[in-house]
Amino acid sequence: MSVARPHLLMCPPDRYGIEYEINPWMSTERQADHALAGQQWRSLRQHLVDSGARISEVSPVDGLPDLVFTANAALIYRQQAVLARFKHEQRQGEEPYFERWLTAHGWEVLPSPRELSFEGAGDALFCGDTLFAGYRMRSDASGLQQIGELLGVRVLPLELVDPYYYHIDTCFCPLAPGHAIYFPGAFDEYGQKVLQEHVDKLIDVAEDEARSFACNAVVVGTTVVTNTGCPQLHDQLRDAGYQPIETPLSEFVKAGGSAKCLTLRLDGEEAAGWKS
Ligand code: ARG
């Protein structure tokens, strides 16, 4: 067992705002409250530190308001990072900043497959030895298979069918190998079956809680941090031996993001089979 502390990458929301609309949550007419966003971000960070995590930060950049959503930077696999290639040009400017940070901190950065979009850990999460990956909205299915070949891991591509759940981390959250949270309505029937067949214990999230980003949870040890508004999930998590924590993230929901999107796990998610 490794004694290293869980390590997360975050980006302070100094330059955060709703400057464009690339998912159904975003409206430039519904701005984020800057001061409140700062407060909410710092509380999330504090909860993660209190849960035992170490936080590294990438500096905010003017004109890149979504850089706060570090989950999308890359897919981390040991000391390799498959860099995101963002679908929307509004976010493509983030790529060199994430690349620079990862390279400077010792990761071997692998470009994602040419001509195909891929949005990092937002769309690809390990549960055990398998990479569960979301496609259609932001990442391309064939690119996901190529990434699996590149890293030598099995990929199960899952089609995302509801535009409100445009990244897989908005509707699926691995807790431990063989154990995950999911919102069935974000997947087609085939995807639901694949998840049921490949994850032993699945916790179903109700639609109203999924809308509160219940599945967009950060798992640090046995602590699970989510947005507010997910009481049923929290009960289920407690029953399963976890310590859920809620923290308000309303200002980030306005951009279509929540707890998990604001972090990138650098040392391997708790559920990743390859984690030492
Ligand atoms: N506004 C951002 C976008 O649409 C939010 C990203 C949320 N990130 C995530 N991993 N789900 O790309």
C-alpha cells in the first residue's frame, strides 16, 4: 500500500466566468457571482485538504474561463498523461497550459489521437483495470479505442445520450474497483447493460439528484465530496461505508460543472486498478 497522499490538480477561479455557451447549463445571461465562486472553490479545496489530499494548482489565464475544470486537462495513467484535445475552440487554448504544467511536473505527455476530440478525465475514468469512457458529446469513440491501445488498457466506450450529461464524469463515478455511482438516464440501454455487467456494485442516482451533479463526486480515500442537493446518494454512501460531504457549488453548476470537474486526480483515482 502506498503511503503517498492523494494528489489533485486544481485551478483557482480568478478568471472564471460564463463567457460562452457550449453545454445546456451555460447561459451568458446567467453570470457566475465572482466572489461567491471564489468562496465555493476555496471551501471545496479545504474539504479535500481536510480529507487528506495534497493540492497542486495551475495558474488561471485571462480569456480561458473554463481552465478551472482541470478534470478535462488529460487522462492520467501512471506517469503518462494523454492530453485533452477539446471539441470546442473556446477551450482549445487551455491545452498548452495543461501540457506545460504536466511536463514541468514530470509527466510524459502523449497527444490524443489526431483529428479526434478527447476531454481527459472528464470522459475517461478507471474502475478497476477498465477505462470507462464517454463518447458522442465531447469525445470521439474511435479516439477512445486508440487511447486504450496506446496505454495498453481495456476501454469500454459508453454513449452519452442526454446533453445535460455531456461528460461521463457528470453521470458516472467509480468509488473503488467494482463499485460505482451512476445515473442510468444518461446512458442508452446498451450502455446501462455494459455498466451493470462490468461493475459489481452500482449505486443508482435519482434524476433530481443527478441534476444536482450527484455523480460529479471527488473520492479521496473513503470521503466523497459532492455539490449540495444529493441527500439520497449521501445516505446510500454512508450505508456503503463512505463519508459523504456536501459543499455548495452553484456558481460552477452555471458552467455545467461541479466538484469532480474542478479537480484532476494525479496519482490515480481510488478506483483505478493500476494505483499502487
Ligand atoms: N463549461 C465547461 C465545458 O462545457 C464545463 C466542464 C465540466 N467538466 C467536466 N469534467 N464535466 O466544457
